[in-house]
Amino acid sequence: MPLTEEKTVKLESYRPEPHPLKGALARRDISQRLFARFLGVSYAYLNGILNGYNSMPESMKQKTEQFLGLVNGESKNDDKRS
């Protein structure tokens, strides 16, 4: 029997799940760099969050909701009169 055994390791099973926001930005054709600039964070930091390596802080969640509301044409100050 050889001294070394070959073992297959599936690295994909160790990869974290991407944040759902990553797909939402891609569907809206919004670059991560533009979104990072809006949030006031670096592209690298945002990329780590979107790829599941870092968790998103609460303050960033609030800004994200604000941004998506603006992109979707929603506003808290919309006048609902007909």
C-alpha cells in the first residue's frame, strides 16, 4: 500500500452562499462598484458581503432597502392623491 492516499475534496461544499442582494443587483444591471459608492464602503468589502464571506451590518441593510426603493421608484414621501 502506498504511503500517500489520494483523497478527493469537494471545495464547492465549503463555499459560502451568496447574499440574495447579489442577484437583485445583477437583475437590475447595477454594478457592485456603484452600489458600494452609494453605501459609502469599499468595493472589496461589499463584494465580501455579497459573496457570503462577511455578514451585512444592520445600518447597511437599511441603506440597501432605501436604495432598492429608489431604484424601484418607491419613496416614503410619495403623494398618493389621485
